[in-house]
Amino acid sequence: MFENGPLVSVLLPFHNAAQTLAECIESVLGQTLTEIEITAVNDRSDDDSLQVLHQYADERIRIIDNERCGLVAALNLGLAHCSAPLVARMDADDIMLASRLEQQCQYLRAHPDVVLVAAQARKFPQARIQNGYREYMRWQNAVLSFDDIYNQIYIESPFAHPSVMFRRDSVIAAGGYRHGEFPEDYELWLRLLHSGHRMEKLPQVLLEWRESDTRLSRVSAHYSRKAFDRVRAHYLSKDTRIHDKPIAFWGAGRKTRQRVRLLLDKGFEPKVWIDIDPKKIGNRIDGVDVVEPAWLERAARDGNKPFVLNYVTNHGARDIARTYLERIGYNMGRDYLEVG
């Protein structure tokens, strides 16, 4: 089929996707880059998904049955069968823009130090997108450079999983996808980053990302708020930027304290808690003072500048905290991090 093999393998697990699979497959087959293969992993579908795939007389499509069941098993099985050096993830209900694979392939070939490149994504249909997801997409599509990703990865997952292309051997060497009580994609991004791998994002929308009530992010406990909090805290505790430094937690509300507890339990004790609510300022949490933001300026003047972990999740309040920190000379990544 190809003299030297395909340039890109499209890793496409599917489960009962008959309603959307044809549109997805046609968007892949219609790519401007034609030297590709589609590794379609059937995760025990019992609808007409297989019949949909068998309609395509294209030798670039390979169908593999996942005997173990489950997305992580399907991803790792498909990854083992991908023959190209570059792997593009795709979900069976999403749509690629025509130049996606070509642009990402060219970028990785031109930047050998980059292990993974994602792309901006656009949610559809618009009528189903709620305000919270609109804000998330606004944030995600603005996180582009390696520095952006490195400094903001503890806020949320910075990539739409079906928008990424990565170097197959690097991901396999890092352990592939892991099964656990966490979102498998976000855990992989964190693991790659902590392993010293460089990841970036193209500043073009190259994926139409479908919103539906059946997405795993809506129906699986692996994508719950608590699951994200646990995996975030696990990797944040390993981040050398917060080691051997006094720490200040910004946000003293009850829900914030519950999330911070995951880091406290790993031995990270705060110097102070920071809040802008006059009702909280002056209180003590586990014997530690709750202070106003101006305390940070006084501490900096005295040479006792702490590293700030901003746990405020309300976007407007988070922006207020960020603006204040930047105004008094704090730099994201060096002096503070934001935690979702």
C-alpha cells in the first residue's frame, strides 16, 4: 500500500458509534495527507458500527477487536497495532478538518524535540454547549506554547484528546495509557510533562469536537471532579517548583479547602491562607492564619516571598487573583501556579 509504510496511524477506538462513525471516517479518509492508516478498535460494539466500517473498501482501514473491554485497553491495544511513527487520536463521534493530519505531521517532523502536538478544537452542536464548557474551550484554545502548557496544566486538561498527535515510541516508552480512577488522557499529559517531554498546540482549529450526553466525560466516574482533583494533586506534589519553598494557598472557602486537603495530606503545609473575603480574613485553618492579599507584598519586602498556589476556580475571581499577583511582581510558573 505504501512503499515505506504510512506516515500517520489514526488510533480510533469505538463502541456503539453507528450513528456518527461514517461522518468521522469520511473526515479521516478525506485528509490532505493520504499516507495514513486507520487503526479502528472495536470495543465490543453491539450495534451496526462494524457494518458501517465494512462499507468502506479502503485498505487503509484495519479493524481490531478489543477482547478485554474498556477504553484504556482499547487504546493500548490499538497503539500496539499502529505501524506509523506518529499516532493521531480520534474519537468516533468527532470530525477532522481536512488539513489536520498534514499540519500536525509536518510540525512534528520539523520539530524533533516535540513529542506531542495538539490542535485547537471547536465544540458542536452549538445549541448543546453550556457556558461552563464555552469558558473551558476559550481557556483551552489559548493554551498553545510549551510554557503555557507547563504553567497551566494543573488548571484543567489542556488538550482535546482526539486533537492530539504524538510520537508512538515515546508514548509507549512512557508506559502508554494507564488504567485507574482518573481520566486516562489527562494522566498521560501530566506523566509526559513530568518525564521531561515537550508538548505544544497548533493555533488552528483542526477538530470538530462533538458534545453529547453519552460522552465518557459525562457518564464515567473516571472523569469526575474528584478524579481530576486526585490526579492533579498527585503530580503537583511531584512538581519541583513547589519543593523546599514556603507555600501560600489562595482561597479559604470550604470547597477549596477540600481540594487543598489532597496536597496537605502529602505533607505540604502552608505558611498562610489568602482570601479577599473580609469574613474569612483573620480566621485560622488548622492553626494557620487567613490573611489578605496585601500580606504577600509585605512578605516580599521582608524577603519571605512564598510560592502561591491559587486554588480559586471561579474564572472571574481567578483572573482577579492573577492580575494582583502579576502586579506585585509574581510570575506564573516561577512564583505561582493556578490549580483547577
